[in-house]
Amino acid sequence: MSTTVSPTLFRLRSFESEFDRLISAAGGGLFSDALRSEADAWLQLGQEIDYFPTTNDGAWARTTNGSWVTHGLDRDALGAEPLSEFDGGLVEAWEDLTPARLEFLALLLDADERAWHARLTEVVELMTNAVETTDNPALGEQLDRASWFLLGADSQLSDGLLPARWRSMDLATIEQQTEFGAIRFAELHEAWAVAEMTATRLTSRELEAELANARRGPTVMRNVWNRFLHRVRAFEVLETSTGLPEALGSGAGGSDARRRREAARTERTLAAVTKRPGISIPELAEEIGATRKQLHQLLPKLEREGMVEETRSGGWRPGPAGRRFESAGPGQED
Amino acid sequence: MDSHSSRLTHSHRRVSVEGQNDWVIYLNHDSPTRLVVFVHGFRGRAVASWRRFEECGLASVWWRESDLLFVGYDSTRESIVGVAKRLGHELPRFYPNLPPDLLQLDGTFVRAPDAAPYTELLLVGHSLGGLIVRLALVDAAQEWLESPGTRPRPPLLDAEQRLFSPASGGFRAAGWLGFFQTAPTGLALAMYLRLSSAYTDLQPRSPLLQETRQRTERYAGVHPRDCAALRARILWSNPDNIVESRRYDTDYVDHAVYGRTHQTVCKPDRLYETPRIFVETGAP
């Protein structure tokens, strides 16, 4: 083996080694292709600004579907000190791909429908068990299994990172670029809402003390806690509304997970109707990621509970009981 | 050496530590004399949490004489004690002698592999990372002092500490949720992580915080020469809504920087050189 002292060639070897590791961890499929395209884009850009040597024997083949990764590449965006910007951006892009995020993106992009649903169901059940069981010796392991769900969508990338931009914008990009994206994200948001409600419900007894602290603290924390309180109250409205679980069609025969999903959908419906009084069913379906059929079943039942009412133009707005929900919203508590 | 080294003074590579891949070393292109070790805070990233420290070599000779080791860990999963133990266990691999294999990849060297050992070690911690640094140091001191004559003095005790808003007094009650505001699952994540050991350990006056303080003050007080490394130099952000701003009795006089938040106090840029100067000199 020959010995060469060259920082730029060393950078290239380090770059190849790191992307090889990430592409390998991505497990094949669309996610691996996207990472290969991203690596190719970093390489091209790095060679243009002399960060890497132009001689390279390990370049990645550009993939056929790489345009959505490299779209909008512009070296001028690297500013007056392109080497430093590039170097910092590259490391930031690598660090963004934590194990949780790698698993999240791999599932989102490459899991088939059955596997995707199985992981979503598993994680909601895991998290419910995690908070319902005290002194749970398996908690760490359970949170590991759930970490893709809790932490995987949390990108800390700067906005301007060009080749990695597809990841920082993934909620929109993947939704637009993949046929299943919109459905998958709607399901994900629903599961997040369920997890949040589960956590909120089980810690609500501690809420008053936390609120007392937060009210003495900075405004930003009051807003966080107000949002928290909003969710608690929403859940309490759902729980205490006479006959609501039955009205939702999930009585004794329904599973706990199903009841929670339906409660989450109800909460999102009420929040959307409160935010946009007069909203139509098609608009509502799009906003909360539900089907029109689900809403045609749900809204009349909520109307009987007095939580929503139909407008003359066929839209929906909060009803008398729904306005109780509205009064628990953010900004109402101070 | 090629012409690029004058424009970018370091090259980086990821190093594997105990089977993990979240430590990164920035290797000087010339012969360095010191190792600066950075330990990030809660929900931080090994390098990104210290963004632009890696560029300080462009502005200062001091940084061109330093290798930079960025320590990564999963703060939402790992225990504070576990990370501190790993830091104490792994650092002797890098200081005072860097393993020569870190300097080359596939036969290409970042610099000539004949450098002398480092003569200085700086441990720089932010927030939770500050507590981890303190714990690693006091563990090293205790193990050495309680085994007289049987162990060599740990190289870790050569270090100087620079802490940015350390969490050694614990997190403020409302501060905890501040970390989760931007996460899509923010509140759920915050509530579930209340079950984690880090949350318990970071409550003000938790057993871990109290023991770390008592042990540090005892060893630094009784063995001021041998345990000088346990005395921290601290720079607080002002305002700081995340951590309780408490120093140990044996620390040096602390400083505060106005108009910087808990998250930004440790990030230098062209208009805010205080972090760079603080690490170099121990004073803002």
C-alpha cells in the first residue's frame, strides 16, 4: 500500500467511508438510492469548490430517481467561505442520520404496508405499556423500539444544506414524491396524536404543579403548557361526554388501540372545526387525514352530542358542547 | 502538503468507540500540541452542537495547534453515569498519544505520522455535557486516590475544564419541556422521557447531583494540586431558563455572557468570539 500525505484525499476517504456506512445501514430500496444520490451531490459540489480532489475512483453511480434529492443545487448558496460551509454542512448532514432517524426514513420509504402498520401498532402499544406500568424493567428496551417513532422525524438540519435538503423537508417532499406518502404521513400523525394523548392522560395529575411553575416562568413555557392543558381538556371532554365511545362505534367490542385512534380523530376533527368554522367535509378530510366516509359517520354523532353543528351552507362549526372544548384552547388560561 | 490545508486547517473522520460511531475527530494538518474534547448537552449532536468551533483554526494559532475530539452519545437513552464512565474509559486512547491508525485511511495520511504526544488536554462541556465531564473527572480522581501506589495517575487529571452553562445544579422544572418544543412528537416525547434515568438524575438536589458535588469539592479541597482538574471554569448564558446556575465552592470565579441563550452560549461566530476565547483562556 502506498503512503500519501494529503488532507484533501484523506477527506475524500473519510467521506466515502461514512456514506458507505450510512447507505449500508439504509438497507436497500428507495432510501439507499436517495442516500446514494445525496452522496453523489455532495461529491460533485465538493469537487467544484476544491474541498475534494477531482480524481476519484470511488464515485457513486447517479440513480435514476435522484432528481428529487439534488433539485436546486447551487454552489453560490455556500457563501463567501464555501469550504467551511461545506465542511460544517457535511458533518451536520451525517449527524442528522441518527439510528432513530435512519430507521424512521427506512420505514417511511421502504416498508410495505403490512410492515408499516405492524410497527405503528406495536409502538403505540409499547408506549401505552411504558407509562401504565410502574417500575417497568423493560422500559429502556421499549423506548429503544419506539425511538424511531418518537425521535426519527426530528431533523435538526439547517435550512440551507443543499444536498441534504430533501431530508430537512422530508415531510413535504416525501409526501409529494411518493404515492403512499400522504397516506403514510396521515397515519403517522394519527399515531403521534394517540401517543401524546396517552402520555398526557396518564400524567394529568401532575399537571397543576407544573402549571404553577410554568406560570412563573417565561412566556414560551406558558404556551407549551397551555398546549398541554388543551390536550388534557380535550381528552376529558371526550371521556366525560355521555355515550361518546359508543357513539363513536367503538364500544365493548372495540380494541383499546382502536378507541384511542378514534378519540384522536375526534380531537382533530373538533380542533379543525374550531379553527375553521364552516369547514366542509372534503376540506376537513384533507386537513385531518381522514376519509369522507369516516367523517360522514362521525359528524352526525358529534352533532347529537352537541359538540358540532351543521351550518346552512352544509359546513360544520362548534356546537354548544364543542364550545367548551374551544374555551380550553391555547391562550385562554392565563 | 497540498494547497488546501492553508484554507481549511482540519480534516475530520468518525471514530468508533465501544461499538458506537458517534465520536468525531478533527485532525490538524500540522503537528498539534493539545487535544480539546467537546461534550454536548441534552439532545445535542457531537459536532453540530458546537458549530463553527471546527473553523476556529482559520482565526487563531491556538486552534491550529489543537486536535478537536467531539464526543457523541444518545442523551435521551443513555444514563449520565454510563456516558461519564465511557468518557473516562476511552479518553486515554486519545491522550496523550493519538493512535497512529486514526491519522490514515486507505494509506492516505492527514499529516505525517510522527507527532509528539499532546502536552495539554482541555475538556469542554455544555449543559448536561458539563455534568458528564465533572463526573468523569471525579471518578478518575477517586479511583486513583483510593488506590495509592497501585495505579498510575490518570491522564484525565491533566485536564483543564471549560464549562458552558453546566447542568451540575440540575434542570429547571419548566426548562425540561423547552427541549421538546420543536419535535413533532414534542409533548409525548417529553412525558415518556420523564420516566428515564436522565430526568430523575437532573432534578435539582438529586442524589447524583449532590454526590458529584460533594465528591468534587472534597477531592479538589483536600488535594488541590493533584486534583486541580476538578476545578471548573464556567461561562453562563444570561438569561438561562434551562439549568440552575449553581457553581461548586471549589470552582474558579464564574462568568456570564449577556444576550445569549442556553443553546447559543457555546456557539461561536464572526460576531460572537467569546466561546473561542473562553476555551483558549478560561475567561470571556
